[in-house]
Amino acid sequence: MNTHLYFIALLLCLLAILCISNLRQARIARFHSKTAPKPKTPRPLKPKTADDYPFCRAEQAKTIDPQPKQALKPWSEVKSHRGRKKTLSTQGHSCPNPTCIHFGIVDERIHALVGYGRHGKTDVIQDLRCQACGRKISVRWGTALYRLKTSSARVALILALMAEGVDGSALERVFGSREGTLRTWLTRAGMQAGKVHRHFFRHLILHYIQLDGLWANVRQGIRDAWIWAVVEATSKLVPVLKLGPRTLDLAYSVVHDLCQMLQPGCIPIFTTMG
């Protein structure tokens, strides 16, 4: 009788040990299944079109004109032949009034701009007037010197010194202009340089394009600045250079601006990190 009780107790102990071991293995397997990283499957690359990018869609919306404009007759054929003849050349200037029929036309044979006096104390600035809408403008309209009272020679000298690396506080002590004013001049000059860059960099034929980004720490780590650079490897030409955050929208903007500068049909070799 004692032998049977002994075997039954031994069997129960074995069953208990097996149950505890099974529970422990199940708990370990459950823990490893939660902590173990899942294998990443490569994301399939999908080809993109111009309709997938917001900048390309905005550019297409600008080019779509539901009502094509008719050929505009030159103002010399519309106005009366009486009066004083035009002697001042207005080539390269246009009427800034969006509602005027001559808005954005820089050809002096077509637009209605004429000389309308001069103004300015430090520099003699020519004024123009549109005879079609009566709008008066300055020849400096649309430039970095528009509505600046400081002499253009002094502004050019200060900007040249800032480009050479002279500190703004030193320029403030020497020339008497506030440092905030100097930064405003520098910003306006940079924006004007961007306009000139986009005007002349058109229909480029490039063969080897390098896309790169430079990181800079601004104001002791408070802000990170990225410089997006597009460089042509053979000629070292820089068609696109932008400053901004590291976002997908800005990457789209860089590539979009580059495509707008290339000649139609030009497909260069692109290389980038990663």
C-alpha cells in the first residue's frame, strides 16, 4: 500500500514539473515573439509622374489658359499721333498694374510706358507712366534698390563688404547704418539674385548631375539648416541652390526647379548619396 502511494506521489510531482516547464517555455516564447524585430520587406518602388507632385501640378495650372489672349496691337498705333514724340527708351520695363492690358510686356514697341519726370535726393531716378492705365512707376521697381533712400553706390559697397565676410557690427560703426537695415539689404539682394539666376539659367544642356545636401547648425543647436545643392560635375555649374528644412516637399521643389532649367529632351545622369 505504501509502495502504491509512493508511485502516485512521484507521478504527481513529475506532472507538476512538466506543467511548470511547459508554462515557462510558453512564457519565454511569448516574450521573444514580442521583442524580436519583424523582418522588413523591401518596399516596392512605384514610378511617379508629374501629376503626383504639388509643384508640377501648380505649374500645369498656371500654363492652362482657358481663354487665349489675342495679339495686342502696339500702343503707337492705338494712341493719337498728336503730341510730343517719345524720346526715352523704356525697353525692359513693364506696367505693374495687373488689370492693365500691357501688364508684363517689356517690349517698348508694344507697351505704353513713357518718361514722367525724375525724383531722388542721393540718386536721380527716372519715373515712368503707363498711358493706357495711368499708373506711375519707378525704373527701380522690381529691383533690390526699389524705395531705398540710401545712395546706390553705398549700398553696393556695403553688400560687397558683407560678401567678403566683414561683420555687420563693424559696418554699422563705420557707415552708420543699423545692422537690421544691412540684413534687409542683403536679403533683398539675395532675392534679386535668385530672379536673375532663374531668368538666365534656361534651356541648359547638362550631362552629369550631383544632388547633395549640406547640414549646418544654426544658433547653437536651436535650429538645423539644410542647403540643397545641385552641381554639374564637369563644369561645376550650380543650377539650383536652396536653403530650408529636410522635407520631402523641398526635395520635390529642388528637382522640379532643375527640370524647368533643362532643355527639353535633355536627360542627364543623376547621382546622390544613398
